Amino acid sequence: MAEPFKNLINAEVVRQVGHHLGRVWPAFPRARFEQLALDDLEALEFKARALHLCAALAQTLPERFAHAAEVLEASLKQVPPPRREHDPDKDLGALRTDESGVAGWALWAYGEYVARHGLAEPERALQALHAFTQRFTAEFAIRPLIVAHPELCFATLKRWVDDPSAHVRRLVSEGSRPRLPWGLRLQALVADPSPTLPLLAQLQDDPSAYVRRSVANHLNDIAKDHPHQVVAWVRTHLPDAPATREKLLRHACRSLIKQGHAETLAAWGLGTPFEGTVALQLGTDQLAIGEALPIRVVLQSQAAGPQELVLDYRVHHLKANGERAPKTFKGKRFALAAGEPWHWAKQHSFKPVTTRTLYPGPHQIDICINGQTVASAVFELQPGA
């Protein structure tokens, strides 16, 4: 069985943090810090552990924020000088606290401390986050600063676009995402994402895939509230785009494509309805919760020329109130030649998951091509064993 995620912040990490803080600041009350940080740590889940460690830092670091920031920075693990073309995906596993210094998930607590105690000294706080993010990430910690000091933060992010560290350049995009999971929602950017668009334009061709993925996720966030802006972005930046940018833009549009958003599909040349026949076959009309449903689709083109197609499927899950809630799942994008047949098969799992409660009763499968429903079938989901 895999190690629980929460154990990334454990008793040994607490002791290592205490050791390094005491190493760089002899007056650090290490015993008190470890007592506070270890108290009930095992009972907490992951995010709560990070916040618990932050609370212990708040009670043991120097009262003056600038001094506390110096201590935190001095305790950090040394990292090689950044190179602009370096992709940190290759060394993320090395970003962990060890005998050489603090790095990795323990720095979530460091960032939280800065976010809570550095708002009155934002320049110094941003300097600390610049150091932290090169050893973990500061995407959560920078968000309260963006809310409190937007002009200063965006001026800083504009400079960081050209930083030699890919971790810092990624923070420009990831830290300003309107709807970052686990992070403070930036409501001003949910309403109007325009302040981040010049930053994304500079980063979308970044040499690091780590940075480009963040840009794609940022644009996908914007698409949830302003799909027309993402469509306009694709129409502007897709023509003559290098392969890396095309991949980024496709990933940025993934939610809109799955939703069958007509303008997005048209921007990708997928707005034309399918010309041909569709046969949908389910492997059974009854299955139990915990089993998988075989899905088979056969297309037969009746077009005079080739067709660019994207096939997705939608499951209408039964809810507790008897209504159905549709969820779209990614299928496949492909080209179909004139008169050509095409076969696709999928095993869709109905194993229970923490993010969705499965209820017995009638469910429906839709097959969608280029955003349009072209076939449907109903089956009965029965209680599991």
C-alpha cells in the first residue's frame, strides 16, 4: 500500500526543520518548536499538518518579520544555480528536507508563515517567496499578497517572467491562477483575468514544459468564467504555432472541448458535424457498483472527404434526488478518411470514488462527436456486493 500523502510532513521532517532553524539561529527554541509542531501531528491530514507547522513557527521565530524571513531563508537547502533552459520536472524528487537544509513539502508551512505575517512588508515577503519557490513552490503563499498588494505583486511578476529559474517563472503563472486548487480564490481575477494575460503571453513559449503546463492550466481556469477570451487567445496564438505551443493551447481548451463549446471546437477545426452513421453498443444493460461497463462505438464515414473529429463520451450519473448529473470523459481525436469505418472501445469503471457517490438506478451514456450528441444508451446500475 502506498504511503499516505499526509506523511510527507511527519515527525522526522519536523525534527529536521528544527535542526536547521537552530543551526542558522542559535537562539531558536528548538525544543519548544518541536513540542508544538509534534503535538497531535499524527491525527491531522496533510494540509492541516502544514498549517500546524506554520503555527509552531509563528510561536518560535523572531518577532520582527524581516529577521524571521532571514532565518527561514538561511535554513534552506542549497540548490544549483538555475539555468533558463533547465526543466525542474527532472529534479523535483530531490526537493526534500535532508541534512543539507529545508526543501520540499515542509516549505508549505514556511510560505504560509510569510503569507500570514509578511503582508505589512510585502517587498520582503516576496523576496522570501522567491527563495522558497525554487525549493518547493510558493503558489499558495503569494495569493494573499496579490489580494493585498496587486500593483506591487504584478510589477514583481512581470520581472520574474525573465527569471533564470523555471520554478520562479512557473510561480508567475501558477501563483496568479484565478481558481488554483487548494489555494485562495483570486476573485478579482475570476471577474477580470486581463492583468495576467500579458504574463501568459510571455510564458507560453517558455523552454520549460513545467512552466508551459502551468500556463495551460491558468488558461483553463480562465475558460471556466470567460470562454470567449480563451477562444480569442487560440485564434490569435494557434496559427503558425510551434508544436509546444499547440500542445499547450490544446491542454488549455480541454474543458471547453469536453463541454462541446461550439466556438472552441470551431477554432480547432472541429466545428463541423459528423457525416456518417454511429453504432453504440454497451457490453451489458445491467452492472453492479464496482464493475466496469464495456462501451463500443463503430463509425462509418459517409463524407466525400476527410473529417477531423473529436469523440468524447458523457455519463449521466443518477443523483440522490432522482435527477441525472452529466460528466464528460475524454475519448479520442482522430482523422477519418472518406468512406472509412472506425472502431473505438472503452471500459468505464464504476468503482466508488471519494469525489462522487454512486446511486443504483438508470444511467445513460452519450457519445459526442465534435460537441454534438450522436448516440445514447441506457443501462441499470445495481448495488454492489
